[in-house]
Amino acid sequence: MQEKLNLSRLNMLYGRIIEAPEAMKIKGIEYPDSDIPSITLDAGSIRNNRFDINGTEISLFAEDEALFKGQFIAAVFSSDYENAELIARDVKIDSEKINRANETDDLMSLSFGDIETVRNGRAEKTEKTVKETDEEGNEIEKVVEDVEYVPYKSVSSVFLLKEAESPVKLWYTVNAVYENGILYVSAPNQYPGFLKRLVCSLTGIEEEKIVFYQKDYYAPFDEYLFESAMLAAIASALAIEKKQAVEIRKQAYSRRGEIRSERLTYIADDGKLIGEEVTYTVEMGAYLPLKSEYFRHVAAAIVPSYPLSAFKADVRFIKSAKYPYSFFLSLGFSEALASTEYHEARISDYLNLSPMAFKAYYYKDKRRFTDYIPALDLAEIKKLTQKTMLKSSFERKWASHQLKNKDYALLGFSRGNGFASGYSISGFSTSFAKEHEYTSKITYNAKDQIIVTISEAANEKSMNLWRQIIKKEMGYEKDESVIFIKSSTSDSGPRILSRYVSNFSKQLLIGIRKIKELRSTENPPFSIVLSLENKFFPCEFDEGGFASMAISVRIDETDYQSMIEEIYADYSLGYVLDENLLLSAVKEEILSTLTEIGARFTPDMRVSISFTRKDSESIASPMQVTRALAIAAFLNATSQALKEKNIALPLSDEDVLRLRRMN
């Protein structure tokens, strides 16, 4: 691709996108008369301005209205970027500002048990004597049973993750070259299938005639999923029309909308946890293209691990006049699990139990089975909890900080210890995979070879692991006996959301054993298609590992910052492809997450991370649980230090100062 671009530089068109400065009604666009040769594109000058993502219709360029600040209005192309910029500055847009209030776009719910009965309270039966008159007019006394409802005690919490923009706004480029009937496209996008479909929709070119080159991700995950694909479609349309190479440069922008979780847990007099209600609200901007999948990820994390008789969660999606939600590594799971762990800490505080004592007393052998996550073995979490707490001396520090922050509040500092534990998931949900027809096929041929066809681009380390599994089962000695075929038209998606990274190993193992059975009765070649129904795993997700994390913070009265002194994290994982690489990635994820939510680090901060291998064919995928536990453990530690139950993140110095003065 680079050679094609180098040869086309002298005749290349360079593009500049004109974006809406705010949500507004567009009355007209006036392009300048200029001696500089240029080409302009907008909603009225392209073949097809609308495209579909998961049933949500999105406009490439704003039509009558710009729905949010940053929406594409037009594109200007010229012989170099300087000329394109000069022309773009003189484009006049006749517009009128729109003040659009936020609105609830949809509400999805998850529940079990009778929450209404729990909400009414405990029924107490009493007997009382009433006087009645019989048919003969005589007054008689009668004993009747009376039912009185006594409300349960309750614990509430509010988890608030405020809207955040990407702190780094890097420039990136998208290129398109049309040559001999073939369209060559390069972009920083992890969804080549989605990108190609969008280009086809806009230009009419056949998908087989598009060659995609994947650029390095400026965002390591999927912040640029829609934007870079849209730019690729615009560049492709012009490249085909003008038979010239096209390049568009744009400053990347991404944001996460506000997330708010309000929980209420009903508790009996003897300390038994009876029921829980959750209202989980996500502001997702102008478009909500993946809300069903987002709900599934939230649902996999929002049900707590402690047993309840009844539970109800309402997930509300808020539509606003803002830039569409960028997923920042997580499609909802991490934030939902963080809110669950944060609320558990509030319950243990209410019951005057340490986190370890709470888990030891309330956690059973397995957590509740739901349609979204299986009945996971909680013994793994209990073991990790004990391991982390012993290493970090958590119980002693936690009790000490409770005492000091209560009785010695006049000291010039305060400290807190926070803990969180949980499980990770890997992959799009089973339903999402079925909707998008992700398939995998194992073929046995006449050369005694296994050919594995996968519908997404797995990395080489994953395939090497799968190759070893097949060789062991089939008794092969040479790597050449196992061949992988992967299509460039498929969508791998963000690293942590790659569907088969975790659970494909299990499906592959079962498929290979079936091939061994058929080898003696069937003539090769014959194939087995691995089921999209996910019969081996009836839930939407399978677990990708367990983890626990403890964080110690110190809040200094001189600078009012929540300074992290120690981080301890322990993991129980399946296959680890490269332990050193995973260790580095986990540490980076912990530190970047903590930085994002407003934490600061002491110069001598200690970070201790350990991995334990568990008996599982799953490939380790701990990034989502890492993000969740970093948020929850930091929040729990800061909550103890500031004696404040409801703290909004990201945490600012002003927030710390205000809370210190209040408490």
C-alpha cells in the first residue's frame, strides 16, 4: 500500500473534514469561489448518505440537522492540506442552534424473584380481638388474624462515572487508491468487515474488489470504529470517481458518556440479604448502535455474587446531542462490575464486616446462573481474596484506617484501603455472534491434515496454542499437519472483545474429538461446523479468568490528592500465551485506568501482580476485570479515607478538598 501511495503523491487529493461546532439546524452551505482547484462533498453530493449499524441508521454527513458537535458536515479536497484548509475556512454554514434535551431512548431489564414482595417488607401475623354483631343483634368477640408489613432495613449506594473525553487527540490518516478495478483502502480500524460493507454501501463497488490494509491503532481499542470507517468510505467514493489517490487527515476524538448506578439492597434483621434493585443509566450520545450488546455485557456483571431472593435491574439508555459513546476498552462490563463491587463494600461497611469476612460469610460455592453468565465457582474468588489480603496485610490496615479516620480525624492526612474481586469475560455475546454469522469450521482432508477455518483474524499466538491442542489430540508431530485459514473480510474487533479468544479452545477441543471419531467411518474430506448456538456454553458469555485487587491510598492535606501507595493484584487464569507480555499489559491497564479516574501515584508506589494457572482450556482474557477492579478498589479506598459513601469519578483535587471539609 505504501508503494502505491508513494507513486500517487504528485496526483493525490488531500482532504479536510468540516465538522459541526454544535448541534444545529443546517439551512444552507455556501462554498467559496477560489482560484485553488478543489472538490467538495456533502450529504447532497454522494451516492448514499446513510448506513446501518445493528439496526441503527446513521448519516455519513449531516443532512438537515447536525445532531451533535463534531458530526461531519462536508469534506473539502485539494492538491495539498494547506489549500484544503484555506478553502475549508471560507465555507459558510447558515445554521440555527438546537437546544435538545436528553431523552430516554430505551429501557432494558433483568430480574428474578418477586421484588415487589421484598419491597413491601416482612409480613408479621398477629391475632387481635374484634367485636362484631351477630344476626340476632348480639355483640360477640372474635379473634382474627392480622397481617402487618414491616419494611426491611436497606443499604443504598450511588456509583457515578462522569463523562470523559479522550485526553490525547492524535491525528491519523485514511487512504484510498483505485487501480485496475481494485480499491485499496488503509485505515486504523479493527473491523475490516464493517468498513468494507460501508464502502460498498456508499460506492456500489463489490466487496471482493476491496483490499484493506490495517494501520496501527492510534486508539488501542475501538474508539475509531465508526469514524475511521466513515472517512474510508468518503475517501473511497472520491478515489473511484476521480481515479486519483485520496488521503484524509483528521484529529481523533472520543468520549465516554456518564454512567450512573443506583442500588438499594434489602436486609433482614438477622443480616440476611433479601433483595436488590438497580437503576443503571448510560448516556450514549446521539447514536445507540450497540445498545443490545451493551446491555448483555452490563447484565453479565450487574448481578452480585452474594445470594438474593429477588433482584431487578433496569438499564436506561439516554440519547443526547453529544458525540457517540466511545467504548474505551469495555462495552459496559467493566463499569457494571465496578459498581457491583463498590456496592458490596457499602453493604459490608453497614454490617461492620471486613471485605474478607463478608465474602467468607455470604458467598456460597457457586454464584447464581443467569442467561448471561454461568454459575461460576466462587471458591476461586475466595482463594484469591485470601491470597491478596495476606500479601497486602489488608485486614490489619483496613481495621487500623477505620479506627484512625474515626478517632484521629485531626491528623494532617487520612488513609484508606480498598478491595474488589470478580471474574472477566471475553468475546461478543452468543447472540451477537449469531446475528453476525460468525462461524468456525474444522476439515479433515485426504492428506491427514486438519484445516481450521475461522471467521475472524486471530493472532499468531492464539493459533499456535490451538495448533498444539490439535497436534496433541490427533497425535501429529509436524506443525504442517494443522492449517489455519482466516479471512481478511472478517471482523476481529477490539482485542478483548474478540469472540473466540477465550472459549474457542473448548469448542475446538470438542470438535477435534468428533473428527477423530468420524475418521474411522467417513471418507475425507469431511467437516464439522462449530455451532453458533454455543451449545457447550448456554450463557451469553463464558468467564475469562478470576482476579482480586487491593489498593492503599493516602490523602494529604497539603495538596488534596488521593495518592496511591500500594497495588496488589492476583489472577487465576487459563492459558497464558506470553506471561511477560500479559504482565506488562495488565500493569499498563491498571495504571491507565487509575489515571483516567483521577488517581495520583506516590514516587515509591509498590505494584505487585501475580498469575496462577487454573485447569481450563480457555485463553486468559483478564483486561475487563482488571479495569473493573482498579475502579472499584480505588473508589473503596478513597471512600474509607474520606468517610464518604458516594464519590463521583474522575476524582479532582477540588472534590477531595470539598469532601474533607464536609467530613
